[in-house]
Amino acid sequence: MCGRYYVDDETARAMEALLRGLQGKIRRGSMAAVGRMAAGDVHPSEAAPVLWGEGGAVRCGWQRWGFPGFQGKRVIFNARSESAMEKPLFRDSIMHRRIAVPAAGFYEWNSRREKSRFYKKGCPLLLMAGCSRQYEDGAHFVILTTAANGSMKPVHERMPLILEWDEAAKWVLDDAGVKEILGKMPCLLERESDYEQLSLF
């Protein structure tokens, strides 16, 4: 699962570089959205920048993380990539409103509640697959998760579905590649753990 991620100044600069080729109103809106980014952690129910497809191009804007829960349940902020297409809550969103969530990295906790930070070495921008849905107060998104790879398994059995940039563009723009991306194994990540750092002293 993914219950918290973070962005930093380098994330915003990398986003600006990726979106520099946009034109007109889409460029202005996307750059304004990137300009609102501030370094820090992002939690469920908070608004955050996401990427989606519009007019054959990838653009950036802000949405709220998490679908509202039903009958008093907590906000739903993750969806399993293996079964999301079978669930009415996510099916239409995955078919028509796919997004990519930019981050510098994300956090996960093991069974002893020890926190680890995961990120991609040498890369300031991590893109997580997601989908969005419109509610009365605007668009909300969830992050898709998949089975943990070798870098994640020591901490948790699930992880975000990580996309490379060319995959992210295909994910938000091309309906034909959806099933292939849903079944992919994410790249290996670097891990830093608070408890491992503390053990050195």
C-alpha cells in the first residue's frame, strides 16, 4: 500500500522540464500547477498535483488524494492493480480517467511500525500510476498498488505501481496499453530506514 509520499524542490524542477514542450493554455495551466508545489509530505485527503491526458498531451493539475468512503468508512486512497478493473468503484476511472502521481519518493512501515523511505536512485521524479473520479467538490484520485518487488518485500507485501516516463505518457493517453501496464513489475528502488540509521549510534 501507499499511505504517504513526499515531494521536494527537485521534483518540481523535473516536472517543469517534462512539461516544457506544452503549448498555449495547457502549458500555462500546467506550469501554474507545478508552481504551487511545496516540499513536504502528502497525506490522504490532501490536494496534490497529478498528470493526466488532455488533447493528446500530458498536462498537470491538482486533485484530492482519496475517494470518499461509504457509510462512514475512511477515505479510499489505494486500489489493487490486479483487481481494480473488476470493481465498479475503479473500473470506469481506469478506462477513462487515468493519472500519474509525481513524487520524490514514498514511505512504508513494516509490521513493527518502523518507517522506511523509498526512492529511485539518481532520479528526482517518481511517477505512480493512479486513476481519478469526479465528485461534488472536484476530482479525487487513488494510487494503484501491486505486489512488492525485491526492494520492497523486506518491508511490505505491496507497493505503488511505478511508471517510467514513457510508460506514464502511455498510461494517461493510450487506452490500448492499460492492461499491460497494470500487470508490470515496478523498478527496484533504494531504501532508507529510520531504525537502521538510529542503530548506528
